[in-house]
Amino acid sequence: MAKPILTYAEFWPFYLGEHSRPATRGFHYAGTLIFIAVAVYAVATATWWALAAAVAAAYAFAWLSHLMIEHNKPATFTYPAWSLISDFRMLGYALTGRIGAELEKYQIRPRA
């Protein structure tokens, strides 16, 4: 059994490693962006059931990418809060063009 991760500083490189393939990250970006768009819509229109749809869509994209592309267990099953934070952090790095440097910093390469 793997040693538990106790700090977010330890978790972040682990999270990146669990998202080593560009397609996996792409699915996460899509899911996170859909979540943001639907959540904004839900709040703006007081369509509260749409918040549940936003969460479901985000997780569907993320979990399918782990099942079909990365072939690993989503980190959210073990570290839900840190995974949620990291989804937004990873998207932020991607949108600002810094994800490549962040992957390089931790020597993350796509899984074989």
C-alpha cells in the first residue's frame, strides 16, 4: 500500500503524474470549463438543479479520461478536496501557457 500523502505540496506532483497524458488533461479542462459555464448559468438564472448537472458533467469528463486514456484511479477518490483544487490549478496553468513548464519542473512524462 502506498504511503499516504499528507500535504498539498506533496499532492500536486502526484496529481500531475496521474494526469500525464495530454488527452487526459484535455478532458479535465473541458469538464472544468463546462462546470464553470453551467455553474455561472445556474447562479445567474437561479436554476439550482443545474449545479448538480455541472458537477456531474465535470466528473464524467474527468473519470472517463482516467478510465479510457490514463488507465488509473482518479485521485479524487482518495483526495477529493485537493483534487478539486488541482483541477482548477491545472486549468489555470493551461490557460496561461505554463502547464508544460510545470510538468517539466516535476519531470512528468506521459505514461507508456
